Amino acid sequence: MTATVKIENEIAVVTMDDGKANAISLTMVEALNAALDEAEASAKVIVLAGRPERFSAGFDLKFFASAEPDQMRALVVGGGKVAFRLFTSDKPVVIACTGHAIAMGAFLLLGGDSRIAARGAYKIGANETVNGMTLPAFGVELPRARLNPMYLTQALAQAKLYTPDEAVPVGWIDQVVEPGEVLNAAMAEAERLLPIANYAYGHNKRMARQPAIEAIGPTLAL
């Protein structure tokens, strides 16, 4: 199992769970897109959650170690498209950050509208510099759109990882709750957004994010 969807009362809960670190692999990308297809067709609000203590550890680095360049690019673009899909969705998107959210996992957070994290000794942020990796366009433009500008150098170039509480002023997340409450808090936020989950919501969200949308969109072609 990698990603599942459950729809109730017009709220779709998409859960990532590979039984491990929730690495973003080609399989996970495919499963997420299938789950989001169902969610967008049948629900008004989307909640994206991880497994306990692991939201997502980012791209599958073992795959990168042996993949051909075109395969690596396919995975990077695929992950970027999922984050971009959340970022541009007509639906309100709530993120339940259930634990660590690193690299691509952190960029998925930035695709959400409301982001609620579990408090704990978890790491949130983009560590590409530590791994000698340059950021793709979406890995720069999503943070530029969502993070506090004062923290951009620290968060991206210096690859600082934050605890959930530290991540709030940076802009990776919006709210921190106790671990056992993160899904309940995300569902409460989804219910709060349900009455305004209309055409205007999606239109106004995209208008507010238009500079980032125009910068990211052309870069996500294979």
C-alpha cells in the first residue's frame, strides 16, 4: 500500500503509507495521482496525511543511486507535479503533517492551503544542499511563494531542518498540535473550509498564487 483515499461528508482523506518512510517513488507518485483523481471528482475538500511519525522523507534516494538520468528526471518532475497539483487545486487542501517532512516531503506541505503538524522531535525542511543536490524550479518557487522571506536563505541554501514548532514562523506549516490530535485537527479545518469550497475559492487561490504558478508550470514538462 502506498496511498489510499477515503471520502466521507464531502471530505476526502488521502493517506500516504508505504510502511516505511513514505519516500516519494514513482509508485507513490502514481498512487497519489490516482487518489487525488478520486478525491477531486467526489469531494469538496482534500486532506493529505502521512503515516504516524512519517509524513514523507522525500524522494527515494536509493532509486536515484541506480537510476538512469531520464528516470531520475521522471521522478523529480512527477513529484513536482503532485505538489503543483495541490498548489493549484480548485479544492481547499489541508495537510496533516504526521511526522518528518523532508525535501520533497516538505515541498508537498507547501502545496497545501492549511498545514497542521504533529508536535515532536520531527524534522521539517529542505536538505538538498547537504546531499549536494541543486533544487528544481518548484523547489525554489514554492518556498518563495509560501515561506517567510527572512528565512529563505537559511531554509534552502543552508538546508536547515526545523522542529514543527520552529517551522511555523518559517512558513513550512501553520499550526502544531499534539501527535494524537493532528488528524482530528486537520478534519476540523476541512470542515471549517467546507462551506467556502466553491468556484470562488479555487479562482481566488490561483490568482493569489499566479506568479509562482507561471514560474513553475513550464518547468514540469518531461
